[in-house]
Amino acid sequence: MRRRTGLAIAGAAAVAWGEWLNWRWSRALVGNSGGATEAVIVLGYRNPQATANLINRWRVRAGIRSIGTGGERGTRLIFSGGATSNVAAEAQLMADYAKSVLKFDGTLLLEDQSATTWENITNVIPLIEDVDRIKIASQPAHALKARAYLRRQRPDLAERLVRADDYRPGEWIVVKLPLAVYGLWTLRGLDAEERKVSLQAGRRDQRGGRTRAPRPSIRHLLR
């Protein structure tokens, strides 16, 4: 009985740890930039089949729900990802799912040449330079990595980063622990400043003030 209880407590603690890490990553390198226009960037996942796979379907839904209420007119939804096989690019497959299944009819742009997260950011920069707010939607660790890359490439644009709705408590709870472990590995190239939760952004929610993004890191990128 004690052993079963101990295992149950350890399992619950592991799940809670994974949940906490994903929560923390979703709140790193974001602020509270205001303005009338925004871009929501949805990052693709390798997709060798002819339709959007499970992960890409979820990322599309997370991107669409990241659009503020009533903000469809001032928001551009950007799907980013190239082809990983002989089928269409990830961006195209995600766009097809958004339009045909989710009936999204807002402004939609495709970036279909990227093969890495670094390239995702490099190639979407021309599409986001004129917006007031930038959201990046993916699994929390991957989205944080992309925000760090934007901060390194264009710190001026990184000041416009705000949270996407890609973390919700209990969502994907069965895989939160392996996602957390994998996230720790994929984020190993980020420094402490890039991992830090944006506490100033939280305080700004209460004060209504403006925050400034941290200075960019000069560490070499792991691609």
C-alpha cells in the first residue's frame, strides 16, 4: 500500500512538474505590447502525410484561438514550414486545415520554405515588420525557442512579442511530462535571461505601463 501510494505521489509530482515547466515557458520573453494590428505565427511540425497531422492540427487551433476577440480583421495568421517529403509544405497543409475544417476566413499568409526554427523566424520577419503585436504559437518550449531566435535576429521586433494561447492547464496532460523533458533538451542553447518568465509583463497587466524587452543574447545559436 505504501509503495503504491509513493508511486502515485511521485507520478502526480512528475505531472505537476511538467505542467509547471510548460506554463513557465509560455510566459518567457513576452510583454504586453498594444496596438491595432497583430500577427499570429503558427510553426509547422514535420508532416510526411498528405493532410495535416495531429500536432499540426493542434497548432492551427492554438493559433486561431490566439486571435483576440473581435480581432480577426486586424490579425494576419501566418503558417510557417516547408516540405519535409514529397507532399505539400507544412504551411500549406496547415492552411488547408484552417480553411476547410475550421472554416477560418481571416487574413492568412504562408511561409513555405523553412526547414528549421531559425529559418521559420528569418523567413517570417518580412511579414511581421509592420504589426504592433506578435504571437508565436506552438508547443510552449518550441514557441519559446522561436521567440528567443526573434530576439537574437531582430530585438526591435521582439519588443512586440505577446503571449499566444498555446498553453492551457490540463491540455495534453498525458504528454506534458515527456514534452517537458524534450523541452529541456531543445532549449539547452538558451541562456538564463531567455528562459526567464516575464514578470514585468505580469506587473504591467496591473499597472498598464510599458515594458522593454531584455537585451539580446550574443551566444551562438543551436540550430
